[in-house]
Amino acid sequence: MNTPPPPPAPHRSARVAALAALVCLLAAGCSAADATSGSATGSVGRAGTARLKVAMVTHASPGDTFWNLVKKGAEDAAAKDDIDLTYASDSDAAGQAELVRDAVRQKVDGIAVTLAKPQAMRGPIAAAKAAGTPVVGLNSGIDSWQSEGVLEFFGQDESLAGQAVGDKLDDLRAKHALCVIHERGNVALEARCAGVKKTFDGRTEMLYVEGTDANATAAAITARLRQDPTIDEVVTLGAQFALTAVTSVQQSGSKARVATFDLNEGLVKAVKNGEVQFAVDQQPYLQGYLAVDALWLYRTNGNTSGGGVLPVLTGPAFVTKANVASVARFAARGTR
């Protein structure tokens, strides 16, 4: 389907090139905890291929800790593959699109992009393709990555994840779920709540909040819980919003329980102590890591994960009080 591009011109000695395969094998088991954006100091087992420039452009909102995990994974892959990585984000679709165009103008060797609002990315992705720049997708856009011309996709099927949550709420005998959407128009978030509604036998109600304003989000959840005491489950779509919901439940006097999508260190503690029933982990670190590593593989060996036909799924996996200890140490170091 996709013709692999020629590898970038080598600039290392023939001896290093001959050892590249061995180095790559060693790299798979190495850690690059000291990696920083655009710098790979302190890494071990670095690839012996020509240095590439890769841009990752996401729709992250300021202060959303979820994206720290994505970025960490991307940086670790960049350190292993000897990639000069640039990470940029803009929660505004037009702003994100312009960041992608900037990356094309800078003639990077590859672009990893989220597709939270796919139509806004159509033009920039087309510009990248015209320039011969490979683009992979991650996190958001599993239903649109192929139609938008993206080579590969790494993420979670949000609709199926939502359906799994709906089934779990039935198992927990919930009757009325409040699904809190913190970014209107984000296809991944909408799909999650739609999935919950599809399989949950009880009532599913959507609540749209301004996710960039923590106080406003808390006030909206608290107010809705006070208005309707039949709500017995609050489902949030991000770890930080789950912690906000825990506070709202307490302040409102509601008896509702809290469940969420996504994970971070603070959420792990909340699951441990029972404040949050469970979290759906889509493994954001893995999404960032695989997206960057995929561009290196494509540029150096012509590989496309999933053959360019199927996405590479990174979730969902349920984290509950029963198994949270197994991921706690990874969350503490910022990789889960």
C-alpha cells in the first residue's frame, strides 16, 4: 500500500552501520530515563542509524497530566532511536493544524499527530504527504486515521472501551451514570460516553464541562449531583477529572461512586484507597513510544505496524483495587 521511502543518507562509519542490527537488539531492553525533548543524553543502546528529526503534535490542554505520559514515551523512544524529537501541543484544532504545517515546513523526517478533530488535520496531513513526510496517528482518531491518509495508528478503540465500561457498571449494579465530557467535539471522548450508553442497562447522562477550568468543572459536577440524587455513578474521561469528581461527590453529599478512563499516579492512590472504583488504562506512554519508534522503523526499514490496514491497540485494560499494586511502581516513575 505504501512505498517505503529510501533511508536517510548515512553519516556514520561503515563499522557502526555494520553493528546497527546488534545495537537495535540491545536497545530493546535498555532504558532512557534521562531523555529530554530534542536531546538523548545518558541513553544506552542507542540506534546506529542516521539521526532523524521527528515532530509530535498533540491536542493536549495546558495542565492535563495525561500528556506527560505520552511525551515521556515519545522521549524514551527518541533516545533509543537517536531521534531529534520536537513535542508541541495546542488544544485548539486550528492551532494544532498550524503546528503540523510548521513541522512540514521544517522538513522533519516524520510527524506523529493526534486526531481529536480529524477534519482540522486533513489539510496539514495532505501537505505532509505532498512533501514526502510520513505521518502516524496516536491516541485519538481510530475511526478516521485511514481516511485522513495516516500510515499507522496507535491507541485505544474508544467505542469498545466505553462499551466495556458500560458492562462493568452493570456488574456493579449501577442505575444512573453521569458521563462527564471535558472537551466538546473531541471524537475520542464522545465515543467513550456513547460506548457506555450502548451497553449500560441503566440511564446514561452526558455532562459537558470546560475541562481547562478546574473550578468550573468541579462546580458543574457538584451542581448536577445536588440536582439529581438518583445519579449513582460518575464516569470521567481523564484521571484528573476523576479526582475532581471525588471532591464533588463529597461536597454535594451524593452517594455516587466514581469511575474513570485513564491513569496517573494520583489516580492510582485513589483506586488503592477506594475513592475511585476503577480506571480504564489506554497506556499513553506506550502510545507515545510506539508512534515515534514506528517512524524510525518506517524511515530505516520500511515497516508499517498493522500493515497500514489495522490499528495497533494499546488498551483498554481495567485497573481496580485488586490489581492496582502491579502498576503502582510504574505510575510513580511517570510511565503509567
